[in-house]
Amino acid sequence: MKFQYFRDPDNFAYKMEKQAECSVCNKVGLWFDAGGFYGSNKIECICDKCFLAGKLIDLGIETNDTYHGSKEDRETISYKTPSLPTWQDRESVSYTHLTLPTICSV
Ligand SMILES: [Zn+2]
């Protein structure tokens, strides 16, 4: 299984911590965590096969932003490429554990 724009997703993409059912085809395995994907529908995880087959297009779920390239390239990056980890992900993870100051509610 090869992703055109993501050379080593097994080591660098977000995967589920344990085996789970693919949210699309129900096959059990260690699949991509779809928690960080965005779109009108939400799924838990997706297997390599469904990912590469473009199943996210039908679901209206995107994995990456893209503004350049041909229509085909953009479709591949937006729907058929695992989310690329960025420094922003690390920031947002730490922020989710912060609580708002209580000063405002006095
Ligand atoms: Zn699947």
C-alpha cells in the first residue's frame, strides 16, 4: 500500500492505538485515526484500502488542506492522503487540557 504524498504513514501518520473496525468497511485492523479529519461526517477510523479507494470523497471528509495543483492532485491530497502531523497538532493537544480562568465568572 503506497500513498503518493505520504511515504511512511506507518511510522508518521496518526494510527489507532489498538485494532478497530474500519468505519467504512468494518474490516478489523490497525487503521488510521480519523479523529483529526474534518468534514460534514465523522468517522472513527479508516483502513488503507478504503483510504486509497477514495471512500472519504463520498463521505465529504477531508484530511488535508490544499490550494495548489491539478484537480487530481488536490483530490489525492485532500481525500486520499493521511493527515500530515504538524506542530499545530501538538499545540492544540496541549490546549485541550487547559481550563479557562475563573476571574471572568465573578
Ligand atoms: Zn475499510
